[in-house]
Amino acid sequence: MAVLRYKLPVVSWLIGLSACVCADGYEPPARIAVIDTNRVMSESGFAASAEQRIRADFVQREQQIKGMEALLRQKVERLSQDAGALTVSERIEREKEISNLDFEFQRKSRQFREELAQRKSEELQVMNARILHAIRQVAESDRIDAVLPETVYFNTNLDVTEKVIQLLAR
């Protein structure tokens, strides 16, 4: 009798579990995939092409700023060499000229850095949007419920990075 007392709850539990599994509301487990976004960015060629476009747009201004910096250094060096032979008014005039040139150099450098950072940010947003779109396309075509970014450990069967890279290459 004692054995039957313990078997009955187990049997009823198994019957209840099988009813849950066979019910209409049962859904298969979620399909999960993993993607290495750093690899997608580096291997898809987006980063290299974006860097080339940015470099082409900003190379002339960068050279102008470097030329201005060289001129400023040259004037400072010339002032320090000629300091003993200059009159007070000539020295003040050169210092004022150097100060104005330095102010203009600092302003243009800051403006250049800000515009460069803004442009890099814009290119990164475009790149991320295209990558996200490709990830969604792969997820929809493979009927994946969730795509996770880099994780500590994952089975290589879950990796969709190569599929996304191939889709972006088209």
C-alpha cells in the first residue's frame, strides 16, 4: 500500500505533463543565434570603406592645419632666436602675431576634430543600420527568435556571423 501511495502522485504528475505538452498552446523552444559584431564590422569591409571616404574628405583640411602648426612653430623659434636683437615694440608685435596665429590654429584644430568626430559618428550609424538590417534578414529567413551579441560561450552551430557577412557582401 505504501508503494502505491508514492506511485500515484508521480503517475498523475506525468499524465498532467503529457497533457501540457500535447495541448494546443504548446510552442517549440525558442531558436537563438549568436553574432560577433566586431567580426562583421571588420570583415564586411564597411569600416575600411568608411575610413577611406572620411580620409578623402578631410585630408586637405588636415594638411592645412599641419601647415599652420609648422608655421606657428617656425615663428616661435624665430622669435626666440631674434629676441636679443629686437626692439621692445618689434618683440611685442611678433608676440601678438604669434598669439593670433596660435588662437586661429587652436580654433581650426578644435573645429576639425569636432567635424571629424561627427562624421565618424554618422558613418558608424549608417554602418550599424545596415548591419542590423542584415541581421534581421538572416533571423527572419532562418526563423530565429533571438540573436544575441558576443557571449562568453556558445555552440558554433548557433553562430550566424558568416551568414550576415555574406549577406552584406551582396
